Amino acid sequence: MNHYVEPRGLTVSEFAKKLEISRKHLSEIIHGHKRVTPSIAVRLAHELDTSPTLWVNLQSAVDIWDAEREFAERHQSAA
């Protein structure tokens, strides 16, 4: 997400304000501690001239990666 925000010269605080969410919430999304919900995806798309589907698909890819890693770790420790 930073490569969309930084070229616009926005701080996290400024961008959070545009998205109508807290700076903390946006920071947690950027650092992978919170998920991009459909509501946030719509806001991001509007502000960054992208599509909500882009953000939902990116979140889905992260979710699948996390699930595969968790699965592999569980099965390695069981072997």
C-alpha cells in the first residue's frame, strides 16, 4: 500500500483522515496486523483510483499465504 501512498506525498495520518479511519487502524493494516475489509477496500479504491477488487484480492492472497504457512508448520511439528 505504501507504494500507492508515498508518491502522493501523504503521511499515514493524512491518508487515514481521507479514508475516515484512525491513523492507528491504517498503520495496523499497512503493517499486516489488521485485514483489509470490503469497506476499507472501497475506501482505498476511491482514494487511490483503483478497484475494491484489487484490495480484496490482495487480502485474500495474504490470507491464503498465512493459511498455507500455518498448515505447513502444524504438519512439520506432527512429523
